[in-house]
Amino acid sequence: MLQKINEAADYLKRQFAAQPKAGIILGTGLGGLVDEIDIRKSIDYKDIPHFPLSTVEGHSGRMILGTIGGVEIMAMQGRFHYYEGYTMQQVTFPVRVMKRCGIDTLFVSNASGGLNPDFRVGDIMVITDHINMFGTNPLIGPNLKEFGPRFPDMSEVYSKRLIGRAFEIAASEGISLKSGCYVGTTGPTFETPSEYKMFRVLGGDAVGMSTVPEVIVAHHSGMEVFGISIITDSGVPGEIVEVSHEEVQKVAAAAEPLMTRVIKELVAGL
């Protein structure tokens, strides 16, 4: 695994004009941030050694190299999911590659179902914590001590500094942000009404099928992490309706410009 990580990182390093500072993972329907990047190079995942391939509609499958506000970044336009049949090591492989490329700050975004009755479809939630309901963990197996400790502390996974800054940016831009706990599940099924209810009782504010594995690996390796969700459907009792992936993409795309403004300013301030 370490050899594969190094080979992928070495390939990408040869594409850089300068040392990248931030990594960005763009989820379902949230690829519009790419329009804000001064793109230097766009690389298909199939051309990066040992990289998996995106199989989900709304995930383009490209690594974007460039700058945002003068800050060198790597952006994944499309991520990998456990439900696609990939192992946790494959799902999180790009995060370890980013770390090997020198990334010390990771921004992750996703589309999620709302559990908090105060949330509405189209709201943007800053992730303050998560609950891992995948039934597994990407750190299971031999520890890669080159990245982090065997037993990483998880008391502050999401950067309070970046969370505070996000709310300052939102206030100045007139953007309304929510905050809360993200529940990560395997998918690919959307949740039943009883599952929505259970996740809310457990303390969740939103639920989705990604993010948690990548964040665990990023935190293990010492990255500062910022996560943000767009609420694309409601799991609140009395508000649950039939949902499709196409509808999720549509709602995410509508709210995406506001999320983009926040992330753009956060990255530029690094």
C-alpha cells in the first residue's frame, strides 16, 4: 500500500508548478467549485497510478491542479464510495496520496439527508462532528506509521478554527449556515423512516454515504479538516418523500454556488 501511495504521489508531484497547500474533495453535484479554480492541469483518475475510478453519476473523475486566490490546491472532482465495491483502503487512497504530496488542509463536501427538524432542503451545514455507521474503519489493518499513530485521538476531527472562519465569511456574504453532526453510512440505499429516526436519536443532524472514511484518514495523518454538507432531502418524520439520485443532484447544484463562496474564501485565507 505504501509503495502504491508513493508511486501515485510521485506521478502527481511531477505535474505541480508549486507545492500544493490544500486538498478539496467535491461530492455529488458539487463540482462547480472547479469554475473558481485557476486550472493549471486536469488529470483523469485513470492516468494516475493505482487510482480507483468514479462510477457514480455526478462524479467526474478528475484531479484538478491549480490555484484559488493564489493558494495552490489539488481538487478531486468526484470521490470514491464504499458502496461502489471499493475497499476502505481504496476509498481513502487519494487522501493519503494528497498527504504525500504535502497537503496539510483538507476540505470535503457532500450531499446529505437532513435529520434535524430545524433544517430545510437546500440548507448548508458545516460539519462539527461525525458518527461512523459504516461498520468498519479505514484504519483497520497494519498501521502506516509514516502517516500517523496506531490509536489516533478523535476529540477534534473538524477544525474549530476553520469552522469559526466559515461562519465569519458567511455572515459577511449574507449566507445562512447551519452546523451539526454528520452520520456516515454505507448506502447505496437511502434511509428508511425508522433509520432516519434512529440516526436522529443517536445525535445526527444529517446523513450521507461518504466523507467519514476520508476524514478519519486525513485526521490520522495530521491534516486540518473542514467539512460541509448540502441538505438535499429531508428525513424528518412527516417530511419524508420518495427521493432519487437525480433529485439529490438537482438540489445540490442549486445550493452549490453558496457553498462555493464559503470554501473559496476559506482556501484563499490559508
